[in-house]
Amino acid sequence: MSDWTELLIVVITLACQYLLSSRSNVYLGCIIPVVYIGVLTWMFMIGNIERPLTFILYMLLGLAFLIGQWFAGRKAFEKKRKSELEKMSIHDI
């Protein structure tokens, strides 16, 4: 797989994580990290990732980015919710 394809996959994954995390259901943001853990574990078990240290570093780095996107999505959702409530309160007065 070329470098551009791998980069595109990472960007699409992070965008999907942000999109799912910015929805009203908090648990939608857990889908991609769980799939990521499963895929990495599967790759380690079949031998695509040979060293345990490499597996742990991939796991920590990937989860750090995914959890960062989750926090950003939740923050955007709360900001959007707050602005909608302010608009509603303005129209009620």
C-alpha cells in the first residue's frame, strides 16, 4: 500500500471519529477505537506486527489520536447545544 493511501485512510478514520463523537449519543465515539484495538490485536496475533513493543506503541499512539478526536467532537457538540439553547431563549423573550 502506498504512503498516500495509508495517509488517506488515517485522515478518513479521524474524520469519521470526529463525526461520530459530535453526535448526541456519547457511545458512538467508542466504535472506531474498539475496532482499532480489535484490528491491531488481530494483526499482532497473525504476525503482521512482530514485536510487542511495536504493538504497544501503535496502540497508544492510535488511541491518543482517537481519544483526542473524541474530546474535540464532544466539545463541538456541547458548544452547538449551548448556542441552540441561547437562540431558543432569545426567541422566547
